[in-house]
Amino acid sequence: MTNEDINSIRLFQEDPLTLDGGETLSPVDVAFETYGDLAPDGDNAILICHALTGDQYVASPHPGTGKPGWWARLVGPGKLIDTEKYFVICSNVLGSCMGTTGPAATDPNTKEPWGTRFPVITIRDMVRVQAALMDALNVRKLLMVIGGSMGGMQVLEWLATYPERLHSACVIASAARHTAQNIAFHEVGRQAVMADPNWNQGRYYGSDASPAKGLAVARMTAHITYLSEDALTHKFGRNLQEREAVTFGFDADFQVESYLRHQGSTFVDRFDANSYLYITRAMDYLDIPGRFDGRLADAFIGARDVRCCVISFTSDWLYPTLENKRIVHALNAAGVPVSFAEIDAAFGHDSFLLDVPEMDEMLAGFLSTATQSYQPPEAQNE
Amino acid sequence: MNKARSIRPDLQLIADLVAPGTRVLDIGCADGELLDHLVHEKGINGRGIEISQDGVNRCVARGLSVIQGDADNDLAEYPDQSFDTVILSRTLQAVRQPRTVLLELLRIGKRAIVTIPNFGQWHVRMSLLTRGRMPVTKALHRTWYNTENIHFCTILDLHDLIEAEDINLLEFVPHQKDGRRLKMGLKRANLFADQALYLLEK
């Protein structure tokens, strides 16, 4: 895949992006996809925020893997988020590796890849870049911003940072801060990458050897956290992989081992190890209540006119209902109109990407009533 | 007010007590019939709490802001006096801690509207007396082992609690299931009313 295949725009050329960490970035390339057309009065724009290892190809095939868009089930012509009706935007987050500026990009000062000299970024920094992209696309106010997992964290930062630019917001299977357990799992993943000799302090670009083994282990660990024990048992049990008996060796005897190895090895073909370090760090640093002396509600004071929807899943132990309810209680305490449901789904955290009819029903009801109630800023002035 | 949207008669009794443009929390809002009515007919700023996923989805499809939860677990997070009126309709008998919930209603709301099915009604008394088994009536249609109603009380019982907790009883409306008000004293109401509505203030 070449860069010419990717739609992108160069932002922050004159005014650099000031990051939460204090450093600045200029310019910032943002790779994005849009689906449908922006209405003349601009009232039909929906921003979809992707998760940790997601990308901008929400409803169209990934150019590298050829796989369908990661939420093509819900987004497209005639689908729940109907691209014949809505103007849908999805951009690759800051720090990622699908065309948006990240550690694999070239540092304009040295003309070398950034590697680990790339500044550490936050979820709010990602959202600042998205807001600049909305400006560039002439979207003043979003009918909806929606995302699951890390995408939901971005939605929360939108609510905390740019509430006046939102009519509605939907957070799925997410959290307003990373817990010790969340950080712990991410640290295992990062240590796996950094323990790979090919990582070479992040300087592996241009060499034949990349830290694929370390990154694969990181992905294998993370993948377990995306599923539930029931889902793993149901899918694999103790089934053996194409053999009659265990081999008394360390081959992938069990189907679950083979599955995880496959998940790890396919992941490294599409993802950059340094990006994995930076984005997991950004998630670990997320602590919205921490910015308000522990009072998450104070983060949402400006969002009283934004209709919100929060969804969690019964089997999600990565971002469990408890964490999602913290968000709901804070929104309520801030006077923000919010709906919430804990949806019965067995697939674990990944439920948000899978076929869960109750989630679809809630999203459909929320989107249609948000659409009916939306008066774009222009219309209000008339 | 126009008659475009008519609602269940017992819900209308509640709606009559809600002032236009106020902040209202409906706990146990089911499919959102009352809340939707109040939003559209009285322009209230309404929120709901509902235990069933299906109920929440129906409310969301009406454009209401409703969270899945219940009176026992989800009231503590609301700030003091964050609503003008908090409604608990035919739900007090189904909560684990009725006294705590009643006090919570009056902490988060300036006023509370509580309705209860009346366990002191003569049908219910007769049923227990003649059959010797826990009553199963139209209003209380489940058997003792599978009913969600775990804290039955009579009109007199709730009066006692209201008095014991120093709660002001602003209005008391004993009524039949069809919404017909009963004009009678407390003891007679306890014998004849299917249900009763209380407007309370702390």
C-alpha cells in the first residue's frame, strides 16, 4: 500500500498543535474517510471514533487487508447509520499508523522517522486533531459523535472539550479513566514489544527486522481481554487443533492457542509496534475525573444541551458496566440528558463490534430522535 | 391543554400534579408513557429510570433520556434537590428498602409523587380471610413466590411511615384503577381504594 491510496489532509501547518504533554507538532497529517454527502445546512454530520487498533475504514474495505470496514455492519447505504442520509466521517487517530501522523512518520526536523522521539500524546490530543479536521471539512457542529472502547474515550473528551460542537454523543463499552488493571494489561503488551530485540529502542524503520514477535504477543494478550471466558469456552473449549491427542510439546495443541497465534501474526502485518506503544500510553493517561479533583460531573458542565447515550455489555470485563455507569452518573449529576442500558451480550468487550440486536435497537432509537430534534446553528439564527 | 395524547387514567392523576416546564424524574418509567406525555404536553425537562432493557429501548425511541437502573441502587448519585418532582408510580412495594427510597426521593426532589397499590383494600382482605392464602387479584396478579412486589403496604401503613419520618403530606388521592377519585375518609379509603396517590414534601 502506498500513501497515495490514503485520503489525507495536512493540518496545523501554521499554528502547531500543542499537546497535553507540552510539546508541539507541526504539521499533522490526518488520514480520513467520509461516506455520504454533507447537507447544505450541515446538519447531518456524524463522526465515528475508532478503537485502539482500528482505523478510518469504518465502512469500506481496508486497503491493506482487503477486509470489510470494521463497522460495515452498521454503517453504509440503507444501514443503521445510513450514509445516504448522513455524512459520516472517520479519521485515523493521532499516533496511529494508517496515514495520520505518528511515530512511523517523518520528523520534519531530522527527516528521519520519529520513532520514540515522537511526543507522548493523549486521547484529548487525538480529539483536538479531529476538531481541526471538522473545521477543514466545514462541519461546525456534529449531529452525533459515536465510538466504542477507545472511541468512546474520544467521545468523552469531545463532551469535555468541545460540547458546543455536539448535538448528541454516544459512548459504548468505555471508561473515563484507565484503572490499574487496564494499565497493567497495557504494560504487559508494551513490555512484550520492547523485549523484542528487533524493537531496537524504536529504531527499526527501514530495516528488514521489525519487532513482530513482541507485537504479536502484545496483541495476543490484549485479545484475551476483548473476549469473555464464556465466549472462549463456547468457541474453543479444550478442543485440539487438527490433532487427535496432545503432543507433549509446545506446538499449538489447542484451538485457542492457534487462534491467538493467528490473531497475533495477522495483526503485525497491519500495525506499527511504536504506534501500539503510543496509543496504549494515551489510554493509560486518560483520567478525566482526575482533571477535576475526582469529580467527573464537572467535566460535563458545558454539555447540558448534548443528548447522550451510554451502552455497556454484561460480559465486558475490560470496561465493565461499573465504569460506564460512572460516566452515566456524572452526566446525570451535570444535568446532561443521558440514556443508558447494560445490554445482555456474551461476547465480552468486543460485543460492540458484533451482532447485538438490542444494541442496534437502542442506537437506532437514539439516532432517529437525535436527528428529529436537531436544529443546526444556522437554522436557529433565522 | 389539548387532548391529543390521552394516557392511562391513573397516570393522568399524576400528570395533573406536575407543573409545566419543571424538572421531573420518573422512577420505574416503563415504556415512557407518562414521561413522554409530560415532555410534550407540559414541556418538562424529564428523566427516567427503568429496570428493563426493552423499556429503556422504547423510551429512547420516543426521544426520552432514560437510564437502566432501579430505585434501590441508582438514586444516591443524584445531587440534592436536582428535580422539582420525583415520581415513583406503583413501585414502592417492589423496592428492597422502601423507607430509604422514600427519603431519597425527597432528597433529590423538592416534591415526590408516590402511588401504591393498596393492600388494605377489601378484595385483598377477603381473599386472605376466605382462602387463607396470599391474595392474587387483578392488581396483584402474581403468586407470592414470583411477585416482584416484596414490601406490600396499605394506605394506613404508608400514612404511618410518612408521619414517622416527618414528611409533609400535601395531597392524598385514593382512587380506583380507572383513575376515579374516591371522596372519603382515610379508613374508608383504606378499605375501598385500589390504589392511592401521595404528593409529599420534606
